[in-house]
Amino acid sequence: MNSNSAAHREVTHHWFGWVTVPGHGPAWARGHVTAPLCAPHEQIYRLIAAWLRERGCVVPADLSQAITVLPGQITPVPPADDTTPRSA
């Protein structure tokens, strides 16, 4: 198996939605999260919830009701360390 196998691939999901910031009220939040290609959708929401909590936001029990996660884009695999000269 080589380093380009699907097991090592990642997917980036963009997300957005309204969250509550104590002392300030509702706020629009958006961002992106990168996880292994095989990560379940629940893991994506857990990563987003952790990020929101770190910033003091209130995270509802069912985050999927407040945040929209867009379909992911596969993160390009960086080229292997290759010192072979290439012609122009």
C-alpha cells in the first residue's frame, strides 16, 4: 500500500450557523474542519462543538439543528519527498 491510499486521505467540511455567545446573544459563526475521509458525521460535529466551546459559545445538545455542514472536499495529498529532476 502506498502513501496515497484512502486510509490517509482527509476531507475538509465548511460549516456555518447561528450560535449563542453568553453576554452577547446570537452570533453568526462559520469555519471549516478537516478530518479523516472515513470519519463519521458525528465526529465532524464533535470537532465543531469543541471549537465553539473553546471560544465561549453555547453548544446545543443537537448541534446539527444549529449548524449546517456542507459536503466535504478531499484534501489534496502532498507530493512525496521526491528529488528526481523534472523537465520543463
